[in-house]
Amino acid sequence: MILHKHFDVNEKGHLTIGGMDAVELAERFGTPAYILDENVIRANCREYLTAARREFGEDALPLYASKALCFTGIYKLAAEEGMGIDCVSGGELFTAKQAGFPAERIYFHGNNKTDRDIRDAMDMGVGRFVVDNPDELRALSKEASKRGIRQGILLRITPGIDPHTHKAVVTGNIDSKFGSAIATGQAMDIVKQALASDGIELIGLHCHIGSQIFDLEPFSDAANIMIRFIADIKRECGYEIRELNLGGGFGVKYTEYDREISYSSAIADIARIVRSFCKTHEIAMPRVILEPGRSLVAAAGATLYTVGSVKEIPSFRNYVSVDGGMPDNPRYALYQSQYTAVIANKADKPRDYRATLAGRCCESGDLLGENMELQRAERGDILAVLVTGAYNYSMASNYNRIPRPPVIMVKDGEARVAVRRETYKDLIRNDVL
């Protein structure tokens, strides 16, 4: 096992992903290629759903935060597993619609929904809008009133929590582009506006404090603040909030230095905390919504590359260059995100060679990692970067006019194309001569 039980080494000394030989997958589908173990994603969905219903009741609904990985097949999988989904753009909504996802289980997020977004989402009949700000609330009220409907909403609230994660993935602080802050009084203001708005039914509140969090304390603090705020609303407005979305953010093991989290245990801990705070603040237990994204799909993925060149600069560093890079995984360039790399055709050998993984772009910052441990590489080797199921395909670009890789799903010894590899013709499809 390497990091997670679905990454292993076979009798040939090759890396396996979901029991399938990574070298053979590279030969069959080419490189770069995203590989996803479908069984891992399904197992994670079931763990969340089972734990949430056990701890919060049968109406608990984990939402897949689909910005982590979005294509029609992932929405079909989420629907089959009984999940709800969180969408943050018109494009994600359209993809979900094409996949046939039940609209009533869709929560529509986003801090700047356009008028078209609002119309399209209402046309689809999405279950909830997560309203970010007063401007959106007014636009939503106007459209709902025009249609003669009452649109169910949650209000996004910023509880003022610092989860001690990377500043680029912190979203619960007071100074944030997301939501209305409790500490400034703006949260209570927007609650009162929502209660007075035509065509609007205020059902609940939403908060999300950040991503890649391994400690329970930030979630506990956020739950306490949000439940206290629900009590304040009841006292000041005479209105009882019925739904509380506590967001996502559980961490994922990317390297051997990261901890591994039991999501079932974490959900049980949060449930115990929520029940305790509800009792303390004398409010009824709301319907609790969770919003996992990364923790459902990240570990299921690996990206396969072919090594092109190995460059050693004495007294400085070694470079191993591959046929992908920041276009298929920009997370190191953006966040200095750490990964584990393996030479797939030498996976049984010790990872005793240190190198910087360089991409193929004409950009000095095109790196997949620095000072990484891997087997000694040479041209033609297959290199795997592990735990790339989240925010790799979904953030991919065509920088340097490089086509995006395919998404390959593996399950029970079978592999299939879930998203085709882009071609050069795809790159010019929208060009006008």
C-alpha cells in the first residue's frame, strides 16, 4: 500500500490503481491521463451518507461539492449513491442537468450569481439557493415574485473562524468575499431582509470555514457560533431556522506526513457537539447538511505522465520533466500543494532520489513539486502523482495550447473513458477566422 489502500505494487513491481496496472493504463490510454478509482468515490459517499443519517437522522443530506471534480459521470454517480450536490456556476448546473441529477437535491452556491444563473436555476427547479449577499437576495426576490413562487434559500454566513489552513482556501474569516459576517451585524441584517422579502422562504444558514482541515476544533467553534446565531435569530426575529449547512473542509492525506481522518468518526464528533450546543442555546436541532468535496474524490485519483528528460545540476538540484504540468495540475503553482510521486514502472524500488518535477510549459513556475522523493527516473518512465482526484481536472487549463487529459474510471478490473482526451481540433473549435 502507498498512502491509501487502492494504491499498491503488483508482482511486476508496477504501481496499481484500484488493482489495475498503472503502466498498462498509460500504454492503453496515453499520458497525461487522470485515473479515478470509482469504488473509492462510492465508498466515501456511502461513508458520509451512512454516518450523517446515523448521527443526524434520516433527513440528513451530504452534498457533493462538485467544484472539486465536475463532469457528467460524477453527477450520475452521486445521484446513484443518494447524495445531494452543491453547484457554484451555471456550467456546473448545466452539467448536472445533462446528467439527469434530481434538481430538488441541488444547492446553488456562488458569491456573484448572474441574472441568467438565477433564471436558469429556477427553470431547473433547484432545491435551494445559498444566498451570499443583499444584492443577490433582491434579484432572487424579484425573479421569484415574477414567477409567483416562493424560493427556498439558505443564507451564507461568515462565522469569523481561522482554521489555520492555507490563506487561499480560508473562507470563514470576517474579511472574506463570501457571505455576511455575524460580528459586523450584517448577518442579522440580511436575515431580516430575507424574512421581509417577497417570494423568499428562509429555510437555513450556511457556513464554510475552509479546506484541508485536520483538527476538530475549528468545526466545533463554527458550530457553536452558528447555533448561537440561530438562537439570536429566534429571540430577535421570532423565527426558527430549520436547516444548518456546516460546509466541508475535512483534510485528505496527500503525503506520508499528513494524518488520515476517519470521516465517520469526525461526523459523530460534530453531531455530539451540535446536539450539545443546541441544548445549551435552547433551540431545536436543525436539519444538518454537510458539504464534502475534496474528501470524496481526492484520494481516488492519480495522474499518469511520461518522463521526458532528467536534468541534474551539481550542487543545486535535479529536474525530472514530464509531459504534463500546471495545465493539468495548477495546485503547486497556486498553493504549493504537496503530493506524493512514484515511478510507476519502478514502484517496488526505493524512493531515494530527490528531484523537482517540472512540467512542459514555457513557464519557470510550471512545477508539480520540489525536493520530491521518487525512484531514479529516466526518459520513457511512467510517473504517477497520487491523490489528484480533486481540483486537478476541474482547474485544468489549455495554457500553451496544451489539450486537457482524459479522465479514466477504473472499477473491478475494468477501465473506461469518462471524459475524452482533448484534441488539437478541440482547441480551435471556437476560434473565428
